[in-house]
Amino acid sequence: PPPPPPPPPPFFQAHHAIRDQPRSRGLGDVYKRQAVTAYDYTFAKLAELANIDIILVGDSGAMVMFGYENTTPATMEEMLLMTKAVSRGAKKSLLVADMPFMSYHVSIEESIRNAGKFVKDSGMDAVKLEGDADIAKTIRAITKTGIPVMAHIGLKPQTAKSWGGYRLQGTTYSSAKKLIEDAQELESAGAFCIVLEMVTKEISKLITESISIPTIGIGSGSDCDGQILVLHDMLNLYDSIKPSFVKQYADIKTETLKALTNYKEDVVSGQFPDEKHSTSIDSSELNKLKKYFGRIKQAEI
Ligand code: KIV
């Protein structure tokens, strides 16, 4: 009889031992991976409690946590601060650190050193790099050191200004052909999966079918192997930019505003703190204290 077909490739090919179970890919029939961003201990803990597969400490944190207008100014120091907090909160999810702009562009040596900081000092499992086939060499070098790399093509926010802004990608024959070739090149370089940002759904499907590592889509349709959203977008916590592809799963902004307004009113009107939220000293201790101060007062008279 013919030999049985080989098992499907594990989801994370480059490093399938990392905090994850190997599973078949999501093309059509099976489990789809979910990823969200997180930037601090509290939300990382919540993401893990919800059994989210992948937590990305995205450089979108530069915007939603530090208030920059875009992701380009994010620094290694800021990313390290956030990744350290996240790894304290999440122990089981796959943790991926976004490498900030210019931390992997100057030289291969510096790129490896910076990638190493996320894994060695910050408890991350992998790093993510934005870029097309031009960064294949860097990805190859980082993966060779044993650090898994998630690639990111399509809209690349760090350099979006140079390429016409935040625009849908893969809309023409030549741009779509380049995206598919980039994805293949990055797979050959050793990337364990690829984020597709704002790529037309037809081209995302073609990319997903043309490589054997998984694709994670953001604004790229449903034919990717997994999906990722920026946490602050899906919770309506950040409203400076509202991408059309974001589904809002909760309105934490409105809830937080309500809570803060109620708190202010309670303090101003004296309703907070009430008895329930106050503490007491034992009455015998209090009486001793009152007697003591009473004597002092009389002595002064
Ligand atoms: O920085 C980020 O949050 C990202 C996601 C949009 C994939 O790169």
C-alpha cells in the first residue's frame, strides 16, 4: 500500500515547542488562531485568561500607550518596558515582541542583539519584523540564532509614510504578485508565520495557499490561518484612528468615562467614601487616645 500522507505541518514550524500545541493549518477545515495585542501586565493576564493563542506586544503601543501619532518613533526602551510587563502577566500564550523601527535596519549584528533582548531579558517567545523580501537576510540571521521570527507584510505602519500612507495592499496585479513573492521569500528565510495587514481578501487567500507557514490577518479577510486585532481598537479604548476592518467587541471607553464621572460626583457630594469603604480603630484604643489628648488640652488651660 502507498505510504500514509505526511502529517500536516505544525502551526509554528520554526519553533513548535514554544508554549503551543502543534496543530494543522487553518485552510478551510480547522482551528483558526487568534491573536491580540497587549502592552501591560493586566491586559496580558486577561488575554491569557480568555485562552487567546498569541499575544503580540505591538509597536502600536507607541500610539495607544505612549500617545505618539504613529508607530515609527517607538524605541527599544519603550518596547522592552511593555514586553517585560506582558511576560509577567501571561505565562502560557505565545508571546511575540514587535521590533521597533530602526532596531533591525542598521546591521545584522545589531538586529540580532536587539532581538535577543526581547527573548533573553523580557520573556518573549518570538519577535516580529515588518518588511518585504529585503529583510529576508535579517530574518534568516535572527532565526539562525534560535529566535523565532514572525514576518509582517502588506501595510507596514512603521514605513507607511514612504509608501503612500495607510492604504489597502494587493489591489493590482503587480503589487499582489510582489506580495506573494515576498511571502515565499520570507518563508524561505525561516519566518514561522506571516502577518498580512490590510491585504485584499483574494490576495490573502492566494498568499495563504502559496506558502506552508501560517498567515495571521488584520484587515485581510477570513482566509488567513488566524486573525489579530489591536486590543485598544476592539475595546474602543483608542479612537484617534478607527480602521474600518475593526470589530468593536466592547465599549470600555464609555464604561470608564461613566465610572470616572460617577466617582467625581460621589467625592464632591461626600457620598464616597461611605462606611463600607472606611476603616476603624478599636474603640478602647480610641478612647485611650482621646483621654490622653484630653489631659494635654486641660494641662494647657
Ligand atoms: O503593532 C501592532 O499592533 C501590529 C499589529 C497591527 C499586527 O503590528
